[in-house]
Amino acid sequence: MSSADPSFVASLKPGTPEATAERALLSEIDVSTRRPVFFFLCAALVWLLVGTGFALIASIKLHNPAFLGQAEWLTFGNVRTAHLNSVVYGWATNAAFAVALWIMARLSRTQVRHLGILDVAGFFWNLGVAIGIVGILRGDSTSIEWLEFPAYATPLLFVAYALIGIWAIIAFRFRQPGHVYVSQWYLLAALFWFPWLYSIAQLMLVFAPVRGAVQPLVNWWFAHNVLGLWFTPIGLAAIYYFLPKVLGKPIHSYYLSALGFWSLALFYNWAGVHHLIGGPIPAWVLSAGIVASLLMIIPVVTTGINHHLTMFGSFGRLKDSPTLRFMVFGGMSYTLVSLIGSAMAVRSFNEIAHFTHFTVAHAHHGLYAFFTMVMFGSIYYMMPRLTGREWPSAPLISAHFWFCAVGITIYVVGLKIGGLIQGWEMVATTTSEAGEVALRVPLFLDIVKHTLPYLVSRSLAGMMITIGHLAFAVHFVWMLLQPRAVAGAQPVRLSPDAALPASRA
């Protein structure tokens, strides 16, 4: 087992010279990452709260349209779009930056160089997100899904991301000689894939728009791949790093890791096309997208097996480790949402699920139940190493986990059931009332009424998630402000070396 292996430190016997030297090295690396990681995490937390507020307003408006109806800038179209972009580019991407650079520095076994690059990148990225959100609320949205930021905001984002990509190349270039680990594969691939996706989509949809059938193809190529080739690799990299780190044992199979990575890279790029089934798209393109979506079962099942067998025999640790709790929830969600995504590519099922709340639930299942929960688990592990302090309150961690886990479960299950009922009723209405235009209107209104209970459950779930986020925000700030020794506090140990001070962790 190499000393760069994520499970190496946890497997060393405390007090031995090897353990002391290894932890001292990791401590130096953690100190070098502290400033940029704190900046990205604090920015992510702010955007998480902002996005949560927009989400709650948008959800309530779906079943109570008069809610905040007097404010022109808080129309459903503005608020829902501001929510999507503040969560995707504010919370999720800032969290991904923080986790990626921390893991990359540790696995490269090198201190962070050129901090100025990351400082400038962090400032430009969040300035671009802020300008973009204000532009959306002003009515300047492009109306292109997942690319709604007005054109005057996106150059800042691209420059910022280019700087972060440059830093990642530098970090990898100056790594200590040794094995390149699976987490590094995913991180490097994600840091390459995202600027490729974002730049091509901006050029072909915003700055020099293509025409005809190519436009929706490019839109869904980006919208689907930003989740599958940006957030998914970051989330899987975190799971592959933190599972062995906390458990103190290596990942189950290197070969399963390789198969999962390369099959994801090969198949996912085509999968977004299945969102256009039924549209005026060339048949061969749709068929290729459907086949690729079904072949995604290979990386999903492979990765799920690898994670499960790594956890096998250690599920009892879930009681003690918040990091494992969030990671396992996120990993299970990844497997489930991906298999459902493959099912959505089947034409007969797509006919029912398309244009319904099922698709909304599916998006939240991936970005929140998988990626966001994994980021929460990563932060719970990273913060004690960065601050030299323990998390001060175990009840707040439990509140955060259970409110978010139960809330997103209610959200996803409720909207997926409601979406399937909605789809079945719309298909039945269309076929049974063909040509009877006068009869369709009240039937459609009945369908809308039938979805209202599920929309109310969505708002209740959103309130639970909001409580969880507030608990996390209070706890995060409390940890930053507390002194190193907290009298009477209940420390939360996340792994075998979690209780060590920063100089040795």
C-alpha cells in the first residue's frame, strides 16, 4: 500500500514515526489549502442559502400563485431560474472547487502553489455568479436551460474557470512521483470536461447561436453533461477518497474503478439526447442517445458494487461518522438516480415521464440527493483538518442530515409519483379525446388539480431541507468562530485521526 493511498494514514499505528511523519506532511498540505478552500466553502454556503430561499418561493408559487405576486422581480420565471443558477453555479460549483483542490493537493502530496491564481479565480467566479443572478432577476435571462445567465456575466465565469484549470495542471505537474489514484482521474477529467462543455455551449447558443435541430441538441448536450461530466466525477472522486480514508481500508477493486471511469467517459457524452425523444431530431441521433443511456448501466452498476463492497462489514460505522452517513446516502442515490435515468431513455417510459414533474424530481435526485449530500460529507471531514477544531455539536449534525435526507426523499418520491400520474393522465386524455378540443381544456385543468397535493408535499419537503441548511450554516459559522478548545462541547470524531490537532492530523 502506497503512502499516498487514502487509507494509508488511518491504517498507521498512532505514535509510530511513520504515522507522525505522514500526518505532519498532510498537515502542511492542509495549511497551504486553507485560504482558497475557506473562500470557496464560505461562498458556497452563502449561495446555498440564497438558492434555498429562491427554491422555497418558487415551490410555494406552484400551488399558491398569488404568493409574493406584488413583486415584479419575484415572478415564478425569475425566481425559479435564479434558484437553478445560484445552486448550480453558486453552491455546487464552489463546493466542487473546494473539495477538488483539497483532494488534489493531498493526493499529489504537494503544498498548494500560486495561491494568487485561486484568489483571483474565486473572486471572478462569484462576481460573475452575482452579476448573473441580478441579471436574471432584472429580466435579462437568455431562457436557455442551465445557461440562463446573461451574456455579460459569462466571460467572468470562463476566465475564473480557466485559472482554476491552470492551477490543477500545475498541482498535478508538481506532484510527488507515485501512483495516480482513481480520485485524481475523476478530478482531472472533470476539470477538463467542464470548460469544454461550457465554452462550446456558450458559443453555439448565446454568442453565435446555431439554428434548427442543432440548437436543442447542443442545449441538452450541455445541460445533461454538466451533471454527468462535471458534478458526477467530482462527487465520485470524493466518495473514492473519503470512503477508504474514514474506514481505514483500500477501495475494494482497482479494476472496477477503472471500468467505471472509462465507461462513464465513453457513454455519458451521448446520453442527454434522450430528453429530445419525440422532437424533430434525426432518428439516428435519438437512437444513439438511447443506446448510450442504456449502456450507462455499466459504469453505474460497476461503481455501486465497488462502493458497496468497500463498505461491506463496516456499516456499523454509520452511527459514528457523519461523513460516512452523507457519503453512503449520496452513493446510493447516485446508483438509483442513474438507473432511473437509463429507464427514462426507453421510449415507452419517456412518453409518460417527459414534460411532467417526474423530470424535475429526477434532476433534484441527482444534483441534491447525490452530489450535494456527498459535498456535505466532504465538508464534515475537511473542516476539522483545516481549522484544528472539532465540530462543536453532534445534535446539529444529526439535524442537518435527517432534515435534508428525509426532506429530499419526500421531495423526490412525491414529485415522481405525481409526475407519473400526471403523465398517464395526459397521455390518456390525448388519445381518448383526439379531436375533441372543447373537452380537453377542463380535463387538463383536472390534471393540474390532481398534481396539487404533490406540489404541496414539495413545499413541505423544501421547508425541511431549509431547516437542515440553516442548521448546517449555524454549525459552520459556530465552528469558525469557536476557540480551539471548546469547554463542554461534544466533539464529533469523523475518522481515526479526527481528534488529532491540526499539527498532526
